[in-house]
Amino acid sequence: MGLFWRVLIILPLFFAYVNCEYFTYPSRHTGKAELAGFKGPDSLATDGGGFFSGPLVVNDDVTATPGNQGGTTEVTVGKPGDDILDASLADGNDGVGKANMIEAATTFKGSWELFLENGGVSAMHLILLPKINQALMFDATVWKISKIKLPGPPCRHVEGTNEEDCFAHSVLMDIDTGKLRTLRLKYDTWCSSGGLDINGRLVSTGGYNNGSDTVRILDLCDTCDWKEYPGALANGRWYATQVTLGDGKFMVFGGRDFPTYEFVPPEGKKNTHQDVVDFKFLVETHDPVENNLYPFVYLSTDGNVFIFANNRSVLLNPNTHNIIHEFPVLPNGARNYPASGSACLLPIILKPNEDRRVIPAEILICGGAPHDAYEKADLQRPKVFLPGSSDCARLDFTKRNSKWKILNMPSARLLGDMAVLPTGDVLIVNGAKTGSAGWDDAREPNLNPVLYKFKTDGTGSKFTVLNPSNIPRMYHSSFAVLPDAKVLIAGSNTNPGYLDDALFPTEVRVEKFSPHYLDPNLAMFRQEIIAEKSNNQLKYGQKFTVQIRGNGVINQQKLQVTMYSPPFVTHGICMNQRLIQLGILEFNKDVAPNTNDIVLQAPMNGNIAQPGYYMLFVNYNGVPCLRSMWVQILP
């Protein structure tokens, strides 16, 4: 194409940009995109739609490459600092979101891959461990069976019997190779809780029967195994929730028959009943069929603790043990186990040279079931599977006058999971459309993930239905966000044991899902973090540098740097999942060929980001880097 025609096409777009606050344009590309930084057609994949940010020129004499995901793509261009309306505020509430990026959008709806045919155990619980890049998966000892045996003696002695259990109930899986290493458990982890400590070790609490008052710790080494401390908790914690505080200490809330909470004692120590705090809120939110187990618990940026159970929520001061505020009731059913909706903390957005007294923090709760769903599905004969909830509700719990903003999902969902992606968007995945948590108590697998857009320009839906898996992920499913920005999907067991011939067999297959931003046609935007030239130990409030390398000229306004805390995932709850967008202080271009330095400010205190390990992502044009870098925040 000649220079004259290039200018003729680009010039109107230039004037539109200058004279408008923002504009949106669709473009169906029938051929090759030619743009700054384009390395030739060999760099493009042939199976996926995508948008290339930059001057777009269509060469009409090139035949279009067929693809099963191609189609109209759209990008919103805004001047740096322009305000764009967040669609969640369309109900008249005040607030705007900042358009600090020009984001390349895509019609690519994601892709699935079967990563491992047999993960050994059905991943009732799942967490990605830092530094060693291994996923810890475990279920329960009570059934005395799994799909992988221990490599040799000693086997577990089954308490109160003469039996020996030689199956493994906990494994470490290498997230790149799939290699498994079995771990030994003595005390039952069924429906337990957990979180990472400042050194990246997993500290897990509670479980069933002899494990209900147990604290267990897993260190990070090639030969490390579980260390178990039975009797360390003063109350049994079965279906309880663990939360990390700003000083790195843990609290654990609730559990069947125990409407209380306690602080997790240091390793090797034991709590007494004097260490237990009665929590009337968990008594008041208890339905005849519970619906308040595994409460949603998150540390607020002001140091208080937000707790949601059933359909009510409060702020608790963990120092005075006083409830300092109760928020409005969330209508339309119950949200916690066994109604089993899911929840996540939305991204915490920090500014450069952050000096705000209060940093906003919002929870998003999606799905659930009617209050009597478990009664109908589990206790009634014949079973009745009530439709799950199809709404999502969002609340800023740092504001005392907050009200729930309710949106409708494309479909009903319970037993699902909510993964906060490196970009701040939320992947709603797994689960069913009808029924309840419990053995054989749900029907109609919801096979399609849904993308929830954290920020939009207010013109379209906040939800996008993505490509489905062909594996039902029902009760006891789980996920982990990976360093390469894929999402690991595992688990699903609606059976009291390992059954291959049930309506929904016990699932040991492990999948990986590539979200929309991994459209192969957007691969050119993926930056590489140069770890050896970057700071990986951070102090609160201090500057630090991350070095990136990539093709073409980088526009600072298209950069986003986020830190992600890997959650402990079980039963639709993602304990301590937290994504923080950092303020960019400086952007130093061309410190070496195709290499740039980003100077950032670490979060100001532990209430914003608890001490410990995070995956740091650099996103460009809304596309995550090739691989995140582990960073540790020190107190």
C-alpha cells in the first residue's frame, strides 16, 4: 500500500483522537495488520482473533487467515487521565474509573488444554506455592483412597482400627511439567482452611474429626513434608475461613458448631479456651441448614476485617473485638456454604506517591442459592434442584454508607470460583446452575467461564461468556492463577469417596485455561521481566525497580503493574486472594536495547498488602507479561 493511502486512512483517526474525549471503533480485519513493531506474518498465530494496538492498515491483496475465534474487535482509546464511567455505577451512584491505559481488546474467548490426566488426588483444596512454582493439591484422609499411592512405608494408621491407608491424600504438582510428589498426612484435612505466611510456607488450619483442631505447616523445599500440630486450636474448625492480618498473623473464623474465632498460635504452641472469642454474628446468620459456613473474610485496607455470612456482612475490629459497622442485607438468597456462591476482593488501586487516608476496597459476590436449596436437594426425596442465583453484587466496605450494586450474570451459578486475573478482571469459573453443595446435590454443570470486566467504558456488558470446558467442575472444584497468566483448574467430587461410575465421577484431571488476553495475536504485547535486574524484596512505601524487555516502543500510559497474592482455594472461597495495582513513579526508556525500567512504589503498609510473597505482573495493552516475578514484602 502506498504512502498516500496510508496517510489518507490514518489522518481522520488522528483528528478524531484530538477532538474527542474518547472514541470506539470496530474493525473486521480481512487480512494482515501492519503496525509499529510488527515483525512479519510468521509472528502471528493462525487460530484466533485479536486486536493490534497502533496504526492499523489492511492490505487488501492478502487473503484472510481463517480462525475459529476471529471477528469484530474493539478498542477504547482515551487520553491519559480521562474519566470513564464504570458500568457498575449506572444505577446512579457516584464514582468514576480512571482510563489510565489504552487496552487492546479481542474476540478471542479463551482456550482449554488438558494438562494432566491424573493429578493423583481430587483437588478439594489448592494453592500455588511461591518460589518453587508447585501447586499443592489435597482432599481428605477419611475415604482412605485416592488415585495415587505413597511410594513406600510408613502408611497411615487409621485411627481406632487395625487398618493401614497407603494412599496419598496430598500432592505437590510442578506447574510446568506436571510431575507429582506425594506428601503424607496423618490428621484429616477434609474441608480445612489455610494461607501463606511471610516466608511463603502454607499454614493450614482445621479439618474433620482428628484434624479439626490441627495446625499444619508445609515448608518450601524439595524434600519437605507436612508438619502437623494436633490440638493447637481451641475449637474445631471444619468449614472455617482463615485470614491474614496486616502484621502477618492469622485469624480463623467459624466452622461447624463453633460460632467463634481465634488467632492461630505460633508454630508448636496451643490455644486454650481463653483464646477463643464468641462471635454472635455467626449465630445470627445460621439458617436451619447453616448457609454461613466458610464465611467470606477479607482484611480491609484500614486494618478492620470484613466478614460476610449467609446474606449479612460486618466490619470487625480485630484488636477490640467490636463490630464497628453492619452493611445492608444482600437480597436474593444465601451465599455461603452450602448455598455456596463465590466471592473475591476486587483490585486495590494505588496512585503514584500514594497519600490517601483510606484506600477503597470492594468485594464482589456472585451466585449462590435459595435459603432452602440444601434442604430440597439433600434432605427431600425425591431430590429437588432449585435454580441458583444469577446475580453479582459489589460493595465498597471502606465506606460506611455503601450499598450493594447488583448486576446480572449471563447464567446462574453456585459452587463456582472467582479468579482475579493479573489485569484486574475476574474469571468466574466452575460450578453448577441448580441445586446445592453436598453429595450428589447439584445438577446442570456450568461449563462456560464468564469474564467480569473490572473497568469498562460504560457502553457494553461487564460480562463476557467464554469458551466452555468439556469437564464438569462441580462440588469441591478449585483453581490457581499461574505465573504465565493461565489459570489452573482442578477438582470436582460430588461423592463421598473416589467413584468412577457416578453421575459426576470423582475428577482427577487437571486443566489449564488461557483467558482472552492470551489470544495468540496479542502475543507481541507480552513483556519479559528481567528478574536479575529487578528488585524482588520490598519494603513498605519504598521505591523499587522492575526491568522489562520487549519489542517496539513502549507507551507508559499502556503499562499496568500488579501484585497478586496466591489464595487458598476450596469450596468456592479464595482465602487471602488479593491483587494490588501499583503506582508508577518513573518510566525510564531504553536503558538497554528494547529494555526499560519501571520505578514503582511498594504498598504503604500491611493493611493494603500483607507481608509475604506476591506474583508481580507487568501488563502492556491489557496483556500480561510472559511470566510473573515472585516478590516478597518484608515488614
